[in-house]
Amino acid sequence: MVIIVGFCGLSLCFVRVGRRTLLKEAGLYGKDPVSHFHCPNILNNASNSIQLHYPRPKSYQRGECICTPVHFFVILSMQRSGSGWFETLLNDHPNISSHGEIFHRGSMQERNLNFIKRRIGEVYNLDYNSSAAKNVCTSAVGFKWMLNQGALEYHKEIISYFRKRGVSVIFLLRRNLLRRLVSILANAYDREAKLINGTHKSHVHSKQEAAELAAFKPTIKEDTLVDSFRKAVELSQNALKLFHGTRHIVIYYEDLVKNKKKLDQVQEFLGVRIVPLKSNQVKIHIQPLSDQIRNWDSVNKTLRGTEFEDFLADAEYI
């Protein structure tokens, strides 16, 4: 009896120690770093070809989220195409983290391919710190990359990297380039004028602030207008052609504004559960274009008869 009791006690001890070691390795017990915890072998989501990962952040432990698989994505867009608003919608989802423009400064260092890969790696390893970082289990993580910030300059290397790591691409474009130009010029003006309490604001959260920014009416250079639109179209079409071989989706800003179901399509593409998404941002330019452009008559005459004539129509969203 003594021998049996002793054997049982020793067995219980081994079970408790083993369980404690397992929990430590999983990040669920104590503060020991994760070392050899194995999650289920889920490399792909067979229903939509999403490649999944189990990141091991260096800056913290994922704890109970250690076996929550993560899908990598990137938003490819152009300035003043609604990408900031779009990201606030994505980040309203409890399991999506989109970290904004991680190459927005445009320095020579950020044009270095090794730096670009290292910075992207920080995002996908959940080590990049921004307001978009979630305290709950992140299952889709990404960032915003403008087409003029190196994405096309190193397209061969970037596409190879995306394919290797299973990065899904969201193209966010804007159909009406004239409205986009108004937004670009107004934003550039406010960068210097700082109309709202001496502070430059690219996005606003109240109708009063939106009205203050919208009061500025830019004068557009009509002699270079058509050429600038053609270059913008060429840039977006070139990007679509280069990244065609990646897993991607094309979303237009106007469609997101008019049809909220488009957000369901995006969530499905990212492989997350579909929930209602909202943003606190307020649209700035809601008036007809004729009320927002100082030299409207000249612009109207310039675009008539061109492939961009449809931009003049005021069948817009509010």
C-alpha cells in the first residue's frame, strides 16, 4: 500500500509539472517566453486560398491567442482616395489591425529594399506599434502602401515576398479623379493655412470642421488637367497589371460609400467574421463640383469631349 500510494503521488506530481510547462510554452502561465509550442497545422484556408500564420512577436506574448492564425494583407492605394476612412472601418473590426502608412515619410532609408522588407516583417510579426494594435486576438493584420512609396519601384521583389508569405492585396481606387484632385489641393492648402485652430487636419470628425475645410475652393490648372488624369489612370492600371498574380481584390471608394455591403465582401476576402463596421470620420467635400472649384467653367470646358467627361457629373454621394 505504501508503494502504491507513493507511486500515485509521484505520477500526480509529473502531471502537474508537465501541465505547467505546457502552459508556460503556450504563453498562458507565468512570463516565460514561447519556445516550443505547436499549433494545429493550418497553412491554408481551403475555401478561399488564404494562407495563415502563427506569428511569434518579440515585444510581447500572444497568450491565449497564440494559436489564433493570422492572415496578412496590404492596402495599395493613392493619396486622397478614401484610404484613411477605409482603414478606420477595418480597424473597427475587433480582429483586424491595419497600421496605416508605414512608409509615409519618403526618406531615402524608406526607399531601401532591405528596410522595406524589415518594416513589413515587423507588421506581420505583430511587432509594429501603432494605435491599430489590438488587445484581442488579431486574425488579419496589414498596412496601407501608396503606389508612389516604393511598392512599384521594387515590384518584382515585393510581389515575390507577397507570394511567399501569402499576402493578400486590397486595391483601393477612386473613380472620379476630379473629386480626388479637389481633395488633394484642399489638403495641400490646409497643410500651410492650418484652418482649424492652427492645426492641419487631413481628416475630420465633425460637420463643422468639414465645412471649414470645404470652404476653400481651389483653382485648377486646366492646361495640364487631362494629362495628369491620364498619368493617374496609367499608374493604377500598371499596378493592377503588375500585381495581377497575387491574391487580390479591387475596391472603389465610390462603391464603398454607396453600398455598405461592399464591406462584407472585404471582410470575407480577409477571412474574418462579418460584422457591422463604422467610422467616426466625416466627409469633407459633399457639395456639387461646380460649387467646389473656383474656375469651374474653364475646367468644365476642358474636360468636355474627353474620356474624363463623366467626372463632371454631379450624380454623387453625400
